Amino acid sequence: MEKMDTASADKAPAPGTVIEKEGGSALSILLHPLVIINISDHATRAKAGDGKTYSRVIGALCGIQSGRSVEIFNTFEMAYTVVDGSLIIDTDYVKKKQEQFIQVFKNYELLGWYSTGTECKPKDLEIHNQFLLFNESPLYLLLDPVASKLTTKGLPISIFESELRIINDEPTMLFSKVNYKIETGEAERIAVDHVAHVTASGAEPGSQMTAHLNGVHNAIKMLHNKIRVLLMFLEATRSGQMKLDHGLLRQIAGLCNLLPAIDTDTFREEYINEYNDALLVTYLSTITKGTSVINDLVDRYNTAYDRQGRGGRGRMGGFGFF
């Protein structure tokens, strides 16, 4: 906690103002791509619902903190209500989501919150103070969804930490900007590369897999449309709605004769054998998955029962099948 002298009282910053911290922050922050993707998706869905502009969205940051080293891995959206112009977080919802995250990621904790906007505003301090219930020193991540590529260098993301200073003999909470680095694993790099290359229809081609799937889809769609036209022509000819065109009918018959017509006993036997083999592989994979789930359930039961056994609640051992 720092104290300002009276000479600078007239120039004292208001609560929630962003200040430059002397000597920089001691925090070492690593930001994973999944966080950026989640926030961008949240903002895009909110804009799609509004239909006009980017609505403000907020959520929680999850990750691991060890001393002054912070690594942000994931996020989740937060429920809130607006009362008299002030945003009120649903703390019960946040606690429930936190418990769910801990069940899967035992080392994760709530590190702070995120929002979208062009700049950090003093009113953000109201939301920040509500998050002190979950973290004594929460971080604030701000993403600008409308930042221009020409004026913004790097990612349009800013991370702030709160700092308490004595201004005019009163404790005042301020925001100070901290630096961060992007940290990715091998699996994250592959996933992010694929997501980054996925483009809408009519745009420039994306990844090789996306281009291949789009080509297959377009070919099947075109084939389906042409077959439907031929079928409509044949039905109209048979019902008498169209005159017989023997030349066109011969072309359709010749096209049908080009199709492979294999209907021998040997073909049917080989086809049925291959079909049964495919079903067998599917059944085996289903059984293997079910066995793995049961095995995990048995391990959890044994772990829970062992804890009860240490407390003297019983002498019966757990059970194990695998």
C-alpha cells in the first residue's frame, strides 16, 4: 500500500483509474489461447444475439497461481443482473461453477475476471470489488473486440491488477497494467491453427482438411441435385406430363448401365463379412469405453471407501473388478 503526498492531492487519480506502476509489476502472467478463443466466442455470440453492436460480456478466469507466477488456462461465463445501472454478479452461480471446475481440474482456482470493451473504466471497479470474495487480488482481463489492425500492435488484450493506495488519507483502489506472454502446448497449437484457418463459404480457402471437406460436400450436393432432376423427369414422363423423348431416355439408360451392378453370391458374402467386421469393431470400441468408465467408477468408490475406513466407519474393503 502506497501513500501519496499532499502536493499531488490535486492530481490524485479517481478510484478505478489505470495508472503506470513504477518498476513494473512483479507478476509473471502466461495466457493460453483457449482463454482468448472463449472470450472471443462469448463476445461474438452476444453480438449475434443483439444483431448490431458488441454487447459487453463478463466471465471468470481460471488457472494456477504459484507465488507471483500466474498461468491462465480457461474461462467460464458469469451470470449477473443489472440493478440501478450497477452490475451485480450471481455469486451462487460462480461458486457452483468453481466447484465443477475443481472436480475436473483440482489445481485450478479463480484468478480474476474478464470483460469486453475499448478501455478500462472506473465503473469496472464495482465488478472488481465483487470478485474479491473469490480472490484477494483478482486480475482483470479486457478484450477489445473492435480494435483496428492498423492502430493496434499485437493482441487487443490488456490485463490489469488492482493496487491499493492512500490518496487524500483514504484508501483508493486503482488499476495498473501488467505484461503477459502467450503460452501454448502442442495440442493447443494444432487446435488453434485449425480454428484459425476455418473460413466461411465463399471466403479464401482455409486448412487442407477444411478445403477437402468443403469439396466433398459440394460434390455430393451437386450429384444429389442432378439425380433429383433426372428422377423428376422420369416421373413426369411416366405420368404423361411430358412427351416421350427416346433420345434422352437412351442417354439416361446408358448412364445407369455405367453404374457397377454386382449382384452375385460371392459379392453378397464378401459384403456381409465386411459389414459384420465393421459392426464388430464398433461393438468392441463401445465395450472398451464402457469398461473404462466402470473401472474409473470402481477406483473412485475404492478411494472414497478407503477414506471412510481410515475414519473407523467400517472394516469391509472396497471392490475391484479390473
